[in-house]
Amino acid sequence: MARPPVSAEAGAEMDALIEAAMDWRGLTHFAIGHYGADLNADGMSSVTDKLEDQLGALARRAGTDLPTMTVALRDMRIDSDGNRRILSTATVPRFGEVEVEWTLTPTQTGYRIADIKALGMTLRQFLRSWVTSLVAAKGGDAAAAFDGVAASPR
């Protein structure tokens, strides 16, 4: 996590790390759900970019709000499909110890984060809920939901 103040160079490095570490295609397709049928390739690319930007903003906010958070890795399981499930404990100032499960999916270049589960919710569920609320606010128009700057998820 980035702790403020974050230099432009450190911010760019964090953006690159977030981009490289996450399975954006999989997260976007899950988050957009059935609304994806209303989007062309450019629309899906735009949604992916927005989700990536918002997750970067959340990571930066976490660095500001939780500067003393630590994560301890405890175990790893390998699923039959090759996914790695990394079990960890995050020590978060406001919540104490929180169990966190990271799902890593194999790719040609290594592994990417496909999901993160903490406090009973997964990142995929969180993103789908956020996308659903954005689309609902635009009367069901998925393309319009991602025009301009999207409201930051909380």
C-alpha cells in the first residue's frame, strides 16, 4: 500500500503493480454481468479502465486510512483448476485481525489476482454491486453508467 505523500513516480509504480497483478478481464466480465451484452468492445474496455482506476483509488485511500495495516500469509491451497488460494491474516487498526483469502489464477506470465475475500464479501461481489448501482442510477443504460468519472465505490 502507498502511504502519503505519494510521489508521482511511486504512484505510477503502484498503478503498474495494480494493472499487472489483477485479472481485470475476469473481474470486469463478472462485475458487469448481464449488462455486458449492451456494450461493444470499446465499452467493455472503458469499464475495465474505470474499475482499474477505482481500485487504484481505493488502494491509495487504504494506504492513507490504514497506514499500519499488516498482512501475514498463513497457508496456500491449490485447487483442481490450478488456482492458488492464499490464506492470510490482515491486522487492521479498526477491525483487529481479519481473515483474507486471495485467489490467484495461473496465466502465461505467472499468476494474477482473480478475487480477494474479506469480512464475508469478495472483491467480485463488491464490484458487481457497485456496477449494478451505477447502471441503475442511469436507468439501466450500461454505457451511460461509465461515461465520465464514475462515483468511487465505498
